[in-house]
Amino acid sequence: MNESGSASDDHGTVGPCVGDLAEGELLERIFPRLPHADAELLGPGDDAAVVLAPDGRFVVTTDTMIHGPDFRLAWSSAHDLGWKAAASNLADVAAMGARPTALVVALAMPKHLPVAVLDGFADGLRDACAELAPGCGVVGGDLAVSDVFMIAVTAFGDLEGRAPVRRDGARPGDVVAVAGELGSAAAGLRLLFSRGVDADGVPSAEAAAGLRRDHRVEVEAQLAPRPPIAAGVVAAVAGATAMLDLSDGLALDAGRLARASGVAIDLRAEDLGADVALALAGGEDHSLLATFPAATTIPAGFRTIGSARAGAGVLVDGLAYDGRAGWDPYRDWDDASG
């Protein structure tokens, strides 16, 4: 569907819309496309799913994506939406040091939404689980009608006998490290807002496609992120004292970790990449920020970017950070400056 609401798939071909099929027909269409979970005892088709919890506990998180403040159909393919919906929730599970096991997905869709979008969305879920969290699958969900396209995902994870890695465990002297990108998703969003629009500033599928060809790394970091999901378990096993998912920007999320732990997080500018301001303030990378005791060997996939020390707040090279606070969907999706 384009921004004007016409019913067409990603190739411009008009096809059946969600409102043309009954719920049962839609479910019969997408069930075969969805990935099964290794932990699944009873999956889609009953009133509720049954999932193994061999640890006796499970990690659970949920997130929503809404057309307008969270995504634009002119910029994101249906596959992108399924991928990102999975990836952003898998990252939250990984940030607890858990292995993702299952997803529950609910969609509220306009009647005029092409059924092809539903197909592509299911394929995106499948492919994200296969690449980022093998063994994780979709065990249930719900379909509803709405004037606005809305996606809600609940993700579950297995701690496998380990304690969860919380935000409040960092101590002075700990090493601060990150797995994944810093600022790439924000760079992609900035490009989309500045150059992925038509002459009237309306999101343009054609312009976005051109950006994706010319700036693939940045645009795909925003539309279809590939967070280091497996690094969550690696960090937990290595003895991480605190960890979180960088969904709202390094400065904002590091501040949350600092506040929860009662420490200051001192970041080294030289380790944050070429665009330090974007690395600090940009959101939606879904990288993993973790702290480790100073004597710990930092595990593969992580790189050191600073240290925890006595004090409060976020510092950069020893000075209090007073720049842009971080990602805010209420502000940033309407701010063409990115």
C-alpha cells in the first residue's frame, strides 16, 4: 500500500485486500509461512499456545509498531516490517541474557491493506527468526481490523539456568562494551526524511528505493536491522554485570543503565565511530550495551567503548554529556532533520 492508501503489492500489482477474505482464510494463508519454534508444544490454531519452559522461568517482552510514528509503508516493504518487528523484540530478550524461543504476533489492519502485505510480513518474521535466532518461531497471535496498521509482538526467552542480566548490576571499574552498530539506523532515518520524500515532503517509495541502492547499509539498518541476538547469551556466559538493548540511542540508554546501577558511564569518543553525535543520540540500532568486570576478557562480538565509575549520568571523555537526549518517536518521526 502506498501513502495514499491504494491497494497494491510491492511490485505495483493490484491484488485482494484484507477485507476481501474472512479471518479464517487469512490465517490459512499465513500459517504455512510462519516459522515453528523448537520450544513449541502446541502452536497456532488453538485458543492459546503451549511452550516449553525447561528453566522453570521465562523472559517475556512486548513491543508495538504503528504506521506513522513507527514506520511508513512507502519506505518499508512488508518483509521489512516482519523482520523489524521480530528483530526489535528478539533484541530485548537477548539483552536479558536469554535465548529467544517464541513470538506471539497480533496485527490490526485496514480492510484495504493488500493481502500480499500480510504474506510478506509473515515471510519477514520467518526469515528474521531463521537468521537472528534459529529455533525461535511464531506460536500464535491475533488479527483485527483497524483504520491504522498496527503490529504488536510478544517475545519469550529461555535463561537456560542463568541469572538474568539486568540494568542495575554495573559497578565502578567495570568495562563498558557494545555489540552491534552505533548510529547507523539514525543515519538511515535521516536519509529517508531528507531524500526519501517527494517535492511535497511526502514519503516516496521510489525515492526510498533509490536510497536503498545508494546507501544500503544505513537504510537497511533502519528498516530491517540485524541486531547481534546471539551476543546476549555470550555476554551472560562471560559474566556481564549489566546489559540493555540500544533502542533509544547510546546516550539515553547508557543513562538508564547508569541510573539503575548507581554509577556514571564514561564513554570514549574515539571509540564511537566517525559521527560521534549520531552514535550518541541516534536510536533503533538495537545493539547490546553491556558492562563487564575489569578482569574479564571481553567476549567476541563486543568492543570496549568506555568504563563505569563512581558518580552519576553519562560522560564523554570525562565530561558530562549534555547533547541530544536520544530517540523519541513522538518527536523524531516528525522531525525532518532526523
